[in-house]
Amino acid sequence: MDAALRQQLQRAIGEVDGPPSNRFEARRRARGALEAAEALLRSEGYYQPVLDDVVEGEETPIAIIDVTPGPRFALTDPIVNWIEPPPAPALQEQVLGDLALEAGEPGRAVDVISGEGRIVAGLNRRGHADARAEPRRVVVDHATLTVEPTYNINAGPLVRLDGVRLETRGPTNPNWVAGLAPWSAGEVYDPEDVAELERRLLETGVYDGVGVALAPTDQTLPDGNRPIVVTLTDRPRRILEAGATFSTAEGSGVDLIWTWHNRFGRADTLIWQARAADVDSRLGVDFRLPHWRRPGRTLRLSAAVLNEDTDAYRRTAAAVAADLQQRIGKTSWFSYGVGLDAGQYDEKRFDPVTGAPIELKRDLFILTGRGSAYLDYSNDPLDPTTGWRLTTSAQPTAVTGEDTTVFLRAEAQATAYLPIQDNAKTVLAGRVRLGSILGGDELTVPSDRLFYSGGGGSVRGYEYQGVAPRLPDNTPRGGLSLFEVAAEVRRDVLRNFQGVVFVDAGAIGFDQVPDFSNLRYGAGFGLRYKLPFGPIRADIAFPLDKREGDADFQVYVSIGQAF
């Protein structure tokens, strides 16, 4: 037999912990293994095997099975019997094209069964929601060495949809749910439309459970249409959360978050946040209204008073913003909006004319247009093993107050994931990030709009804002351009663990074009513990070109992969 069949047989027979203690035990094991081998061979199309079980040895008996697979039976052209009333001839032809079984192929049982499933699934996709398979008949002809499957298919009637019926009590407005349906009354049933309605409800984030299903046949309406029944399990209307963080790079902080769900019956979310932290303290409110005026579009309104105290600058400001985000496909989106900031900036800057550091204290008003897009063609949001992602943003900005300037801040990041083994136990991951500020200069662009690099989501091994060149007093210097690149090798080492080695690099430039001459490198290793929702990440990274003021290493702990 070929190696693949031998391997299948070995898996079917399995292994035991130790040798048999006597000939009787050896005989019992041999017969059990022979039955498993015969079942596997028949499922693979070998219906005339020669099998024998043997026990050798007296003191140390050995169980042996002798296998001769024999010829492999081949499929004949499948026969499909349509139970009355049959579907339209054109539909029959389309569905039979889904069967994907041809005469001469190996007569494997799994192929025969899956072919039947493809017929039913093809009918479902084309509006026959009640299609089902009746008992099939499979004839194994030992004279001709063939397997002849005959399928008996009940297609059921063509189903046309009505609206949506919400069957659960709660704050959600039934008319709002009905407006999310991606079909009109009288349209032919499509399971993908039903799945899209479920997806639209789930992405709101305000329900613990969502059920979307076609009403039973006995609930068909007088016009022949059938409604879609929706059941919703609401999350608690009020949720109070408290948390604390500690980071050697960004300091410590405490958070208090109060969330209101579904206050207006449209799966809306209102979040009140109070945060006290070394780097970013704020009082803010965030309102999100999903599916605003059209499915997949989310309106987000936010307002906050904040105090940022970083190594590079200090900012005390009030900020308001309004954004619209439109989902495209299942996980990708684009957004656009506007933001207004008003505040005081305390900054330390480098004067390119005198070559000396200067201190600035400015009151600024900043109007920002906000546009971004996210394309996700990876296979998992927290632990991708294949595919790619692309994030882009553009922010045209006008500044007035004690300084006046207009500039465009643009940024893009691409990540890619390549499994280098068939079972994805080893994955090569890469990331590239580019940024540029066009039209402004280093002295007039507000410090929080300049580029910085360093930290867990940037160049590991360096502290927050730690990659950029520094002023004489060790203050990080923000730049007009950014370049970052990273590579990881992720390898499963145990059942729930994964080991990672990585190299990161980044540079801050003071012209519009990224500067590759002052790249700084970090490298390290990490461990991932995989949970059902995603991995917990722990990394330790070292700066490869350590400067005065840089720590010897940095430790990062988070949920999900680094990118």
C-alpha cells in the first residue's frame, strides 16, 4: 500500500500504553485493530481487503494484523431523484454543478456524504430553505468494482421573505431592527442575508446573544412570505468598571468607566470615563450610535478634558470630535470626521536656526479633518496566521492662536502573516509603518501631532517615545516623518504555548521624507499563552544600540499578538 494509506491505518488503529500481558490480551487487541482497519479501508473505497490477525510469541506475545487493501472501488455517475415537486430544470442543473463528484474518482464514503450536503446547501443558497435529503442508496458492485450513489432530495418550496419579527421584550425598537434587514418583502430567501442581519446586530456590542432564524413553515403568512424571527439577549443596561495599569515605560494609572447600553432603543452606547494617570489623565464622554441612517455606519461623538504629561511635552486641553465609520465587508471599514481641540502646550523644542533647545508655552486652537481606512484580510483578529492588513489615515489640520499653520499628517501601516508549515505551527509575521507631515515645520506643528517612536506597539526595547533623537536635557524630540519595521517568528511549542523571537527597528526624521540613517534596533523573545478568545502576550526586548538614559531591557504584557 502507499504511505498515505499506511499512515491512515496507523492512526485508525491507535496506540496503547504497554505490551499485552498474555496471548489472550494480544488476540483481543489484534481483533480490535483489525475491525478498525476494515472500517477505515471501507470508508476509503477498499471493499475487498484481505485481513488477518496474528499473535506471535509465548513469553512476550505480539499482536499483528496483516493487511492487503485490494483494489480501490471507483464512483459511477451519481443519480439524483427529485421528490415531487422537483425544482425548476435550470435550478437542478445549477445544484448538480455543486455536487463535485465525477465517475472514476475513488469511492470514498466521506465524498459521497459531503456531495449530498453540497446539494442541500446549494438549494438553500438559491431560496429553498426547507430542502432536505431523504435516505440515500449506495450500491457497491463487487463485480465491476464500482460505488453507485443515488440521492433522494426533497427541495421543498421556493421561500420568499417577509419582514423581521422581534420576539424578545426589551428596550430595542422593533422598527429599528426591521430597518436593518438587507432584503425587501417578497425577495427570495438567501442565508447570507440572514447571516448579515445577525452580524449587524452582533457588531453593536450591546447584546449578549443574538438569534436570527427563518420562521417555521406553519407561520407562513397569507401572501406566502415567511418572516425572519429575531431574539435578543440584552447586556446589563448599566455597567460600572474600574481598572488599574502599571507600566515601566508609561507609568501607572487608574480608570473608572460607566457604560449605558441601549438608552434610546437603537443599540446605542454611552460611555463616561474618568482616568488619572502619569501620562494621560482625562474626564470624557463617548456616544456611539450604530447603523446611523444606513446599515454598517456608526456615528461616534466624543468630548473630553485632558492632561497629557509626556517626556516630550505637556498638554492641557478640551477636545470634541464627531466621526462616521462605515463597515465594508465583514471586518474592514473606513471613517471620516472632524475634531476641535483647544488647549495650552508646554513644549521643549530644537531650534534648527540656532541649534539650541528652546521652551515654548502656547495656547492653540486646532481644527482637524479625520479620515482613515482599515482593510483586514487576515484570518483572526487577535492571533492571525495568514493574510494581511492595511491601515491608512490622513489628517488635514489648521492651527491658530499663538501660532498659525496648516499641514497634512499622513500615516500608513501594513502587516502580513505567512505560515511556513502546512499546519501553521510556525508563522512569519511582518510590519511596516510610514508617516509624514506635509506643509508644517518642526517648531509650529503642535507636539502631540509630531511623530514619536518606541514602546510595546512600536519599537520594543525602548521606552515610550524613546527612539527619537533627544535634546541635551534628554527630552525626546518629535519629528516630521516616521519609519518602523518589525519581523517575528512565532512557533507553537506546546499545546497552549507559543514561543516568539522578534527584531524591531524605527527612525524619526525631521524632514517630510523618512530618515533611514538614524535607525535604532531592538530585539527580544516572548511567550504566548493561547486562550479561546486569543493569546496572552509577554515579551522581553533589549535595545541593540543603547544610549545614555535607555534601560537595559523592557517587558511588555498584553492581550493579542504585538501586530
